[in-house]
Amino acid sequence: MNIEVLKPGLLTTLQDAGRPGFAHLGVGRAGAFDAPALRIANALCSNPSDACALEITLLGPALRYQADAWIAITGAPIPFRLDGVEQPMWAPVFVAAGATVELGAMRSGCRSYLAVRGGFDVAPVLGSRSMDVNARLGPFNGRPLRASDVLKIAAANSAQAAARKPVSWRIDPRPWFREDPFESLRLLPGSHFDKLEETSRKWLFSESFTVHTDSNRVGLRLSGPALEFREPIEMVSEGCVPGLLQLPPSGQPIAFGPECPVSGGYPRIGQVAAVDIPRLAQLKASDALRFAPCTFDDALRALRERERALAALENAIRYRFNGNLEHLQEKQNGFRVPLR
């Protein structure tokens, strides 16, 4: 089962849950920037949560399917047509052999995810099928997809793969994607936060910042009030992870993404809470954001709540496929789990 890339889109890459455990070798994690969107797309295709899917940035690809397949698209809203007919996001969609899927320009947000039943079957590199574009690591030597590329789909193991009956339900996207272009991200203080000037410490949590055009999966460069330290800081390189907020000499922060370096020498003034990294992933150039102070306990509690809600949603989808969903409709700490 193969898919031919007719048009690659602006930046379309293969991503799974990433390749953790190689930072000591200088190899970053990569993987999907919006991890919940990837997991939900995979759940809608009856895939393992870490199966390989397409991460689509701003403008989507056109793909021709050479065999019957089930697909699902989640993340940022994007026009989705199957042989010219509009299709719903956040739902399983059957694609017949020979059909063409076309994805347009995103109305809001920055990244969408396309999963296919069985997952994309490309050779893993260091245990992951993720492309690290900055490091040129992964399938296709880490480069984004190009026209005429052919993607192989792994064989599906369930009866759903052979079924053609249309699906009449979809996920409510509102708990998982916010249309509001202005984001407030929870920020834990970094090891050098206290070394900022008092005014800069106030500005970090009271002023807005704008995403610079020179932003990508390595990190989002932010434009705003110039933040300054009380005195120069001399330091050696330290470990870096996605969500880290560094402050270079320009005074304009950089929020790291999944292709960030494993170490860096700029002072670290904060860490975006893990639960808010999917929101960071959906910010594009010119989008505005603010930071809200957060404690470690609050960040951990919010992440656990999100993970419980996500697990409940994945379970609800499995029950929906089995026709037994009545007792799984629930609300939990603001994360709803409806299928409609």
C-alpha cells in the first residue's frame, strides 16, 4: 500500500513520538510538536499512539492513494478535500484506491497531523521514524517531503481497514485546539530568572510577545520588550529540552521546539509547562502570546489532568469503534471527551 506525493505542501514531515535517550550523543528527540494531536489522529485510525504520521505546517500537501485506506486529520483547522469533496477533520475518513486527498492553507494555528490506518512504514533511525530537519536525520535523510515521493503504509491488522461504511461521528476539537490567536503559556522560572533586572522580571509576565518570522521546529524567536540581566552572566553549555526559554544577548527570548539542540550556552529564564507545549506548537509568525507564572506542582498537576483526559478520549474512541460508548461521555477538569 503506497501513497504518492503530488504536492508536498510548505513543510510536511514524518513524525512519531520522537527518539528520546540519545542526548548524550548530541542527538535530539524531534517528534511531533503537538503530541496530543498526533495521538488523537492515531487513535482515530486504530493505531498505536506513537505510530508515524505526517506533520503539516501552514500549507498542506496533495496525496494520491494507491490502495484503500482510512485516514484522520487533527490539529490546526485546514481545508480537507477528497477528490474535491470537503471532508471533516477529527474523524475517521475512508479513502478509496486512486483517490486524491488535498489539504489547503490553515485558517488558524500552524500544524496539522494526518494519520493513516497502519501508520507510515519507513525505516526507523535510532528507533524513531521522525524527521529531524535541522539535523538532517531520519527517513529521506531528514528532509521534508517532495513531489513524487512515495510513502509506504504498513499493513493494518483489524477489520476496520477493510470496512467502507462511512463514519457519522467526530471528535470535538475544542478541548485540543484553541481558535483564540492570543495564547497565555504557563512558564516555570528558569535557573537564571532571578538574575533578570526587576523590570524585566515584571515584563516577562505582564507584556506580550510576538512570534518572529525566523521561527521553526528548532525554536520560536519572540519579539517584545528587551529583557536584561542585572549583570553579565558567564556560563558553560547546559542541557536543553523543548519548552526551554533562553535569553540571548539581544534580549529577545527563544522558546525551544522539538528539534532544539541538546545543549546551549544562553541563560535560561524559564520553562514552558509541558502541558502548554502543544499551544506553543500552534503559534505562527505574527501571533501574540503572554507568559503566566506557574509552579512545578501546578504544571505537573495540569499535565496529569491532560494525560488522564487524553487516555479517556483514546479509550472512548476504541469503544466507539466497538459500538459501546454510552458510559464513556465525561468531563474532567475542563478537558471534555465527547464524540459527536
